[in-house]
Amino acid sequence: MRFHIAVLNMGWVRVELAERLLQVVAYYRTHGLSIEFSGVGVQRRPIASNRNRIVRDCPKEADVLMMIDSDCIPPPNFLDAYVPEYDILGLPMPIYRDGDICTGIVLLDGQETLPVGEMVVVEASAVAGGVFFINRRVLDHPEMHAGFEDWYDNDGVLTHTEEHTYCEKARRLGFRVWAHLGYPLGHVKEVDIARINARKSA
């Protein structure tokens, strides 16, 4: 199975991710691997355009396209999370929202609590794109062409981000979306420590 790894970035990549990708190249010698850093040029903005450009230019010999954000750090063996039966697979990405942490995974049944860290695979309606595996059969489906786009309400306010709309379009075509909880990501963000401390004191 051949993987093409595309690192979405805006001119910088966390050093922890760069180190991890070097480890991946050394560890997965039996896999066909290619890696690109996608963050230069007008086609790379906004993110939906960058993701569509990556899909368009993905090497045809790649069986799986894997996109990873420049501020996400996966565990060393994260490629083991993927098997060919998965159409789309995401990994838990901690997202900080006003003191609360969510995973970026939207489950089919509306369940909110997930056993992150356990070797469990759950079906989802959408997954965040921190680490986003897409099988070749999804990439090549004609109705998934230019599949990444943001959705807005009548006031022009964002309602769905590009990876969630991609999942929605794929599911409408009969593809399935999965999340592997056993490979949680690091996600490096700047936060105001005073706000965290205030919430703990409340």
C-alpha cells in the first residue's frame, strides 16, 4: 500500500512533526511513501483550495492520500491506524474551545464522550482534518471532484469547514467515515493561560 503524505502549512511546520515524519520514513521502509509540504503559492489559500490542489496533484500510484496539518503531531506508528477497508479515516485531534477540549469527531449517534486512547474504531459523520486519510476510490469518484469547500449560512457566516463538508459529500455517495481513537494527535496552539486558570478557579 502506497501512501502520499501532504503537510498543509503556511510557511512553517512544527519541529516535532518534522522529526516524526523522519521517523516515519525510517520505520515504514516496506511501504511506498511520498511526502510533500504544501504551503506556497496562491492555490494554497484558503484551506479548501489547498486540499483540492493536493487531491488534484496526488500521485496516481498512491493508494491512500494522507493530509496532516503543520501543527499536529501524530504518534510514531500512526500509519498503522489505516487499513484499505476505510474510505475516509481521521484521528482524534484535541481542539481547545474556551477551556473545553473536543476531538473534532462528529459521531453518527450524537454521542459526545469518546474513549480516546483506546484501540477502538468508530463510524462518524465527520472528522477533523488534522490527520485525514482518503482512499483512492474516494479520490477518483467523479462526484468527489473539487470536494473540499466551506459552507456558509445566508449571512455569509461559516457553518461547516471543508473537511466536514468533504465527509458529508462522501457519505451521500455511500462512502463511510471512520475515526481511530487509538492514535490521538498532539495539537500545538497558543492559549491564554490566564483564561485557563480562571476557568479552573471558577
